[in-house]
Amino acid sequence: MSLENASPELQLAVDLIYLLECNEIDPATALAALDIVKRDYQEKMQRSGAATPYLPGNP
């Protein structure tokens, strides 16, 4: 599967991984930061009344 045919969330994930790796971000730091980002976006979705899609780690 080519990346241009991948889902938008997969394309974004690849971009984020590339950004973190190019900047040599410590994996523990990256995961902690991603947890903060995830909570922030979940709160934004709740405030907007948008349905929360399945997110890994959130059954």
C-alpha cells in the first residue's frame, strides 16, 4: 500500500513519527507529549459535541 492511498490518520502518524525521529526525541518524552495531545483533542471533540471515534487504548 502506498502512503498516498493510506487513510489520513495513517498519513499523519507517519509524518509525526518522521518529525519525532528526525529531531531525535526520546521515546518516553514523545509518548508523554502524545498523551497530552490526545487528551487535548479529546476535550476539544467533547466541547464541540463531535462523536469520538475509536482511538487505540480507548475501548
